[in-house]
Amino acid sequence: MDTVSVNQFREKLKTFVEQVVTSHVPIKVTRRAGEAFVVMSADDWEREQETLYVLQNSSLLKQISESVETHNKETGYTPTSEELNEITGI
């Protein structure tokens, strides 16, 4: 993560915003008093929130773990041809 001063950020606001949105890499902006804040795209922030939700939800993590296990053993649910067509829109 790049770090810039609040003055640099203010001077090149449009450039930094475009960089954050296109590269999906947040920028740390520091103030003279030492405080800092992070600028990131809204899409990236939403993705981070979803990840945090999953990581904090023990029952969901258990379901994911069980699903990976059945997938690796090839004992998981296999949809019918009709279900696959419905899922893929064919």
C-alpha cells in the first residue's frame, strides 16, 4: 500500500482516486499529526466487508469446510442435467 501525505492527496485527488479504483490497491493518507486514513474503492470495501462477515460466521465456515471435504472426496451433491441447464441458462 502506497503512503502519501494529505497535501499530496489533495493536490492530485483525481489521479489518486482513479488509481485506487482501477488498481484495487488502497492508499494510506497521512496527516501532520500522525493520524492516517485509507482510501479504497467502494467495491473493494464491500468485498472486504463480505469477507469479514464470512470469517466471523462460524456456521458458514463449517459449511464451507464440509463442502470442500465432500468435493475433495467427490461425494458431494451432483445436480441433474435439468438443474445444470437451469443454473447455466441453457
